[in-house]
Amino acid sequence: MGFFNIPGLLSLIPIGLRMLLKGKVPPVIHHSIDEVDDVKRIFKELDQ
């Protein structure tokens, strides 16, 4: 299924509406991580 597969994308509309009604759609703009420095430090320690 590609980005320009219009019939395929239209077939997903009922699934998307059900997800929207049940609150299962992720936010369009995500929230930032408060402790981003800690996450970077952990990944740096694991990378070594």
C-alpha cells in the first residue's frame, strides 16, 4: 500500500473512524521528554 494508493487508503477510513471514536489515535504533535538528558546519557553508556 503506497501513499498514492487512493482506493486502498479509502478502504481504511472505517478503521480510522473506529480508532478515533475509541480514542486510539496518537496525537499529531507529540510531547517532549522531560528528562531528555538522562535518556541521552543512558544511550551513550549503552553504546560504549
